[in-house]
Amino acid sequence: MTIGFTSRATVSTCVLCAAGLLVTAPAAAIAGVDPGPRATAGSLLHRPGTHVRPRPGAPEVPDPSALSWLVADARTGDVLAAHDAHRRLPPASTLKTLFALTVLPILPAGIRHRVSEEELAGIGPGSSLVGVAENRTYRVSDLWNGVFLSSGNDAVRVLAALSGGWRATAERMQTKARALGARDTRVKSPDGYDAPGQVSSAYDLAVFGRAGLRNDEFARYCARHEALFPAREGGSYGIVNTNRLLTGADGVEPYEGLIGIKNGYTSNAGNTLVAAARRDGHTLVVTVMNPQSGGGHAVYEEARTLLDWGFEATGHVTPVGSLDALRPGPLGGPEAEPATAPVARSHDAPARPVTWTIAAAALLGAASVSLYLRLRWGPVPTN
């Protein structure tokens, strides 16, 4: 039974070639499976209202003030409960999850890059910044700390420039979203800054968060509490993750077992959050979009309530949908790995099989990237 509540209404041409070969290939060819969406209970999530299927012993589902929210099992993709899951809303900086999923695989973390003034042009007024300075050299890993911890739109601008440019990055993000089965997302500004027509949904953001947990680099960055960032005149200064549910800053109690992901805010989107936590062998991912009451910290408290409910409800509810429902086929690459806590491993698990044509193209592109980087920058330093 479904309960419905509706009371609230460049680095180089080589890099681009390597990325392009994989991005422009049809998703079905990459996956090696049928191209059509799977028949699941996911269609229920397109209906308005709150959806949950309690079984005996299930706790009462919360009633957050957020315009849209979702609770899912990160391992299985089962959606335990949701409210207006496919409602298209501005995502703010939670869209940086998709940016990271798209760009992380093509930029080695140890590359050093001297930032030009042109790369910092076009940053929107009022943007969150980490303090990237022109004519200063940064490692790519520094810039990712700026993205995940400080939500720095300046860091996003430089990383986008290194991976082909602003528009090309937005296009690749859109392709990545489709490959993950995130059909509500429209990418206009890769940093999540408000732009006409830019939207996502609680469902799509949960898809991105879940995929991020399966990528070792993403998982390490999003779980990081603090880091040192290079200062303009030399030396460095400390930066702290703005996800208060992770750090416990500003009077928000940190959530036990939280393993990160990403928060966001703009005047148009309100407060948004994708959060994941692990307890007793279970990992949950929660999305909260634009709480309508409770002040600026409500997004964290509503996420807390949903996580508490999700852990208590695990095993006592029938899924109302799946985060895999709209995906064309099995994932390949880092996102194919089982969700886990963000710990380092000595090597990545092998990806799902791909067609020989795509595999050969990927190997050729990777070899080209490696050769180019060695010729231009010399050996890549380690972190």
C-alpha cells in the first residue's frame, strides 16, 4: 500500500579526445546491454506526494518541510521513501556532485597548473569561493579540495577550463546524467550557480550521490573535514567543509556515521543537501531540497530526521522505486563498485565488460594523455 501525502503543494586535445571517445559513445554500447530503461516500480515516484510502503514494525515516515526529498539504500538503490522525487528544482551546489563524477576521471590529481586570469572570468556575483588566484600554481587535488570543502566556484572554473571549457563540460555533464538514468537534470552552469533552465531533482541528486560513493576519489574528497589550500602569496591556509552535518559547525550536531557528500545554497534554490551515512553495515543516501521552514540549518536537521528514519525502517518497508530504474544498463568504471565507506584501496575493482571498440578507444586515449602530461609537466608528483 502506498501512503500519499499531498498537503504541500584544457589540459590538452589528448584529454578531450580520451574523454570524448567515452562520452560520445552510446550508453548502451558502453554498457554492452539493451538501451531501454528497465521496468521497475520507479514510475510510482513520478506521482506527486509522499510515497512509502510500510510493513509491520515500520516507523512512521517523517514529514519534512522540504519541497522534495528522498531516502535510498546506497548499496541496492532501493528507494525507501520519497516526496515529489522527480520535481524539477534548482540544485545549487549539489550539482557539483555531477561535475565531479564527470571531470574527476580525466584529470590526474597530481597535475600542477598555473591559473590564468581568463580561467577565472565569468564567476557569478555572490558565488562561494575558495580563493583561487591568477598566476598561482595549484595541484588538481588542491582545486578539488576547494570544490568539495569550500564549494568554490572559482575552483570549478579552473577545473572546467582544464577539461575542455565551460560549455563542453556542461555538455559532458548532461551526457553523464543520462548515462546514470538522471533524466530530470538540465545542466547550464557546471558549478550549480543559478541559471535559466538549470534544474535537477531529489531523485537525480541521490543517483549522483550514490555513484559518487562508489568512486574512491569522490568518496575521499566528500568525507574530508578540512584541508590546506595554497595562499595567493605563498604558504597555505586552512579550509573547512561547509557541510555542517559532517563537521558539526555553527551549532549543528554532527551526524554519527556520516560519510559526506555535498550541500548547496542559492537564493533561488534555497538550501539543498545530498548526504550519506553508514551504520551497522547499511549505507543510506538522502536528498533534501529547499526546506520551507526552520531557518538555514533546517536542511541538516531534516536530513538527520530522514537518515534516522531510514536506518530504523530498513527491512521494514517495501521499496517504492529504484535509483537504477531509468538507467540504460549496468554502470562501468568506478561507479560500478559496491557502495562503501570512504577508505583508500590499493586498486580499483574491474569495471563491467565493455565492447572491444570502446575499450580500445579508452586505452588509446589514456596512453595519449599519459604521454602528453609527461612531455609537458614531467613526472606527476604524488600527494
